[in-house]
Amino acid sequence: MSERICCMEIDKEAGALSELAMKIWDNPEMGWHEKKASAWTAEYLRSKGFETELGAYGMPTAIRAVWGKGHPVIGFCGEYDCLPGLSQKACSHKEPVVQDGPGHGCGHNLLGVGCVAACIGLKAELEQSGKDGTIIYYGCPAEEQLTGKGFMAKQGAFYECDLTITWHPGTSNEATLGVNNGVQGAIFHFKGKTSHAAALPWEGRSALDAVQLMNMGVEFLREHVTDDVRMHYQILDGGMAPNIVPDNSSVKYFVRAQSWEAVKDAYQRVIKCAEGASHMTETKLSIENLGGIYPTLQNRVMSEVMQKMREEIAPPEYTEDELKFAEEINSLSPQYQKGVTPPIDYKIRPLTDAPAGGSTDYGDVQHICPGVLNPGCTAPALSGGHTWMITASGGTSIGIKGMLYAGKIMAAGANEMIEHAELVEAAKKEFEETMAGTKYECPITDDIPWPYDV
């Protein structure tokens, strides 16, 4: 149903939207440093009639852009940060633009602009119908650092919304009600005492021993947590030299699970492993809290509306060159089966309950008000997340087509909610019942440093 007003408006703006996405792709910026991406995005929204604030919530690269009046208030959560080490040209073999440089290996150049497309598409619908409704674009920094939206929420973002909507680039259009994991992060610092590792080892107290014992404790802990719990660690500091008993050593942890309660429980048990290691090695433990994010909370009412739009709005069509590019990317995967693997898996499948895996700070937003996270096919079927293949695809017409399609789905779904007020009320009722009287408690506590350079 491409005759929808929102779809026609997005098609009309396709050139400008594509240019914006490509500028961000050409200039990848890490979280908290998205100065160009946020400025370009804010400038475009301002040009389309949105009252736009760059530096919203005291955060230099956050955006709050508003158009419309009255309720429902619908927020669209865009992102534009990149990943380290995934610099890549828009070609089907690995070739960095800058060796070891950053790149959009999660497609956020498309994610942020896709939400912009949804905003301008929905604006056109409301201008035509004359219905009340307020559109808010939230430019959200540092999703890859897992705390951007938490910092925004701490400053008051998202509470004004009746509903929120976002999407994520990927390798299929299959939507799920399943959960992305919540996460708690921390760095465990151990302080010991140096000595000569050969001549006077008994005088030393090894901080590295403490890290290793903590990690071993966590390995044994894996048997005694629920199947959804994931615990990952990285040794950041292992000492100065093998012949010096290390007096400082640190290990970074992410603890994940499908519920916030399980995250908190597993994290407390990881802390006990650290405390035990500290006692065993007679070292001093300090914990640097990195903050956390809630698991996602997909709203079924909103998910079903978006699924309806996916089934009604035709997906993109791809050229022979695009399919050839995708086939070349797919052929690099051990899962590739010639003649079986689809070059681009754009098929619309039924809504599922499959676990989503991974993590996103959009879960925090979904625990403040009803929200839906939509999938979007923007890359070859076997690209895999956080890879150079995703970076390459985001700089091609394959990525752009998927982005524009995702914008249409979100705009049409939001307009459907506005046209049928009972859907908004049903989404809110579901949210209240699911929350069961609990309230969102921001995991960004006062001990977590302000992320921007002062």
C-alpha cells in the first residue's frame, strides 16, 4: 500500500535521507563523540519544521526534536554511534578505509536516519488528517556503550511519551516479542603489593592472582545460575612484568540476563566471587560501577500493529548488482549454501516469541512507557552482527532501501495507533499489567562519571 501519505513523503525525501545516512557512514564517530552526526541530524529535522534542541538533557550529542500538539505523544529513538575496529569500504571483501579505524558495524547510520524518516512520514500524515499528536525525535548517544539512554532517562527523557518506537538494522525482517538481555557492567580493581617474583615472592600480594581467582569463581558459578545468564570478562591490567609480583590488576565484567531481577542477582554473586578472591590473596578490592541497562519489554499491541504494516507495505526490490554483492558477502560464511541461502532475506515472516539475544539500552525506555523495537533487513543474509560486512552493507543501496522501508513501517504503525485511540489505551494497559506495580529505577547511579569530556 505505497499510496499511504507517510510512504509517499518518505519516498519524496529519499534523496535527502540517503545523503544524511551516507554522510554519517562516511564519518563514523564513537559514542559520546557523535558531533557531526548529531549536528547533521538536528539540522535536517529543523529544516523539516521540528523544534529542535541539540545538546538536550545537558548532553552535547543528544537531540530532542518536537512537532505537533496534544496526545498521543510518540517518541522515536534514533542512534548514530559506531564501533571500534570495523572501518570498511562499501565492497564485498574486507578492505578498511582506515586500518583498525571505527565503522558502522551495527548500522547506526541507518538506525538514526530511519527514525528521522518515520518522523517526517508521520508528520505528513498528521498534517493531512488534522489529528492531534506530538512527534518527538530523540537522538540518543552511545548505545554501544550501553548507557546513553540511561543517562538521558536520568535527566528526564522519555517520561513525556505515551508510546515510543525504534528499529534496528539487521539481516531479516522477522519481528519477535522475545527479550534482549539486560546488562550490568563493572570493573573490579585489585590492589596488592609488589615484590621480586623469584627472590622474595612471599613478600608480595598478587593482584593478578586475585583476578584469576575471581574469574575461576565465576567459571564455577556458571553451573548455578539460570540458563539465560551470561557473564563475560576482560582482563584490563595484568601487571608490569613476569618477574614482578603485580600490585595492580583489573578485570571488566558484563553480566546479562533476560530479566532485570536475574541481572541483579547474578551480579551480586559475581561481587561475592571478587570479595572471596580479595580475601584469599590479601588484596584490596574496589569496584568501578559502569551502570546497567534493562532487558527489552516488547509491547504486544504495538508489535502486532507494526507486523500488520510489514504485511501491508511491500518490501524493497533489489537489483542484480545488489543481489550479486549480497551473494559474494554470504559466500564468505561457513553457513553458506549455494542456491539455498537467499542473498537478502527480506521475506516477511509471522511475529514470533523467539529470544532476541544481545542487548540494547532501549530496554530502559520500554520500562518507562510502552515501546516496540522493530527489525529491518539492511544487509545480506549471513552478514552477522558487529562485522565489517554490516559496515559495508550500510554504505550501499541495500542498507538505504532497508532504512527507508523501516521508516515507512514505523510511520504507518504510529499513524495506525493515532487513528485508533483504543490501540493506544490497550498498549498502555498492557504496559501497566506487565510492570505489575513496579517502577523503572535508572541504573545510572550517582557514582557513575559524566561521560562527556568537560
